[in-house]
Amino acid sequence: AVKRSGADGVCAINTLKSMIGVDLETFIPYPNVGGYSTYGGYSGPAIKPVTLRCVAEIAKSVDIPIAAVGGISTWSDAVEFLLLGATNIQLCTAVMHHGFRIIEDLIDGLSVYLEEKGMDSVKELVGKALPYIADHSKLSRDYKVVSTVNRETCVKCDVCYIACMDGAHQAIDLDEMRIPVINEDKCKGCGMCETVCPVEECITLKPRES
Ligand SMILES: Cc1cc2nc3c(=O)[nH]c(=O)nc-3n(C[C@H](O)[C@H](O)[C@H](O)COP(=O)(O)O)c2cc1C
Ligand code: SF4
Ligand code: SF4
């Protein structure tokens, strides 16, 4: 619709309309402005996944410049947006937190990344990830993974056990040392245990043999 209306480009997504909470004593939602509140714009890192999806969908639909804004804080965030079709990047929350000097960090990080990739310009990154996005129905049902636990780095916190027991497929038992043991017959590879584990790379998902 934006292109049909004659726009030269599009900016996505600004902020998401939101409400940050309610005062349990007065019943007045935040922010309390003289006894009343209203909806506000939610921005920053939490909205990055929504912005990534919107930018990708726009880039797959039209061939006009896309300014990505919403949740971008680092040079690697910027690269992700460029790869999904953004042609320029905007930051607000990150600059408010860290000041304009964060732009130098972005330029440094991007420069090193481009050098490592043997590229001369960020333009070469634009849209490179788009061919790998398919409809949900096109994703292979034959690609299966199974959870594995590194017994050496596990701190026996039980968090994965609880997540799988109460939120997934009851595929984790605890051995006599309280270290999780994966029941591969029950594990569906949902990744819940990997997500909640506090130790980096202690739980990994490996492709199933067959
Ligand atoms: C405190 C604050 C004030 C903002 N004021 C405006 C505004 O007046 N007009 C506007 O279009 N966007 C405004 N924005 C939205 C930003 O321009 C930006 O689109 C949004 O915050 C998402 O980017 P970010 O995640 O990098 O912050 C504001 C954002 C913040 C955090
Ligand atoms: S991947 Fe899912 S089903 Fe498998 S052990 Fe982890 S939480 Fe349980
Ligand atoms: S969540 Fe990670 S550290 Fe905690 S018990 Fe499970 S594997 Fe071990």
C-alpha cells in the first residue's frame, strides 16, 4: 500500500502501543498523569523480534528502501536487519542509554565484520537472509533434534528438569547425582530446556541420527 501510494521508502516499526502496569493501591495505570493514564510506545530490545519479522515481510513484498527502527542496540543487531532487507538503520533507546558514542561502536563492529566477510560495503549485506525464509508449511518435518546435557558443566539447578516436566514432554530424569538425563524416546527437541539453562552451551540440541 505504501509503494502504491507513491512513497519512496518505508520506515518500520517505530513502537508498539502498550501499557506498562497498574498501581495496585490506587488502581491507576502507569504513568499516573494527574489521576489518569494512557497507552504509550513500547520500544527497545524487547521489540526487536517484531521489527525483524516486519522488516523481512516488507522486504519480501516490495523493493523500496526500508529504514529499520525498533530494538536495534548493537552492530550485530544492525547486521541482522541489513540481512533481512533493511537499507538503513535507526536507533533511539540505545542512544538514550549510552549516548551518541554508541554510533562509533556500531561503525567499528560493522567495519570488522565486513572485513572478515571480505565485503566493501554494508550494501552487500542487504537481503542476504531473505532466501532462507519460507512458509511454515515448507519447513521439513523430517528435521529432528534431541537435547544433550554436558555433565561436566551442569550446576544441578534442576531448572531444565522442571521446564520439561511442567512445560514440555517429561523427557528429563535426574540421576543419583541430580544431573539431568535425557530420555531420547520422549524428547521432542522443543528446546525449552536449552532456553532455561543458566549455563552457556550446557544443553545443546543435536540432530537425531535417523
Ligand atoms: C522517550 C522516547 C520518545 C520518543 N518520541 C518519539 C516521537 O516524538 N516521535 C516518533 O515518531 N517516535 C518517537 N519515539 C520512537 C523512536 O523514534 C523509535 O522509533 C522507537 O523508540 C523504536 O526504536 P528503539 O527501539 O531504537 O528505541 C520515541 C521513543 C522514545 C524511547
Ligand atoms: S528439548 Fe524439550 S522435550 Fe527435549 S528434553 Fe528439552 S524440554 Fe524436554
Ligand atoms: S538447567 Fe542446565 S545447569 Fe541446570 S540442571 Fe539443567 S543442565 Fe544442569
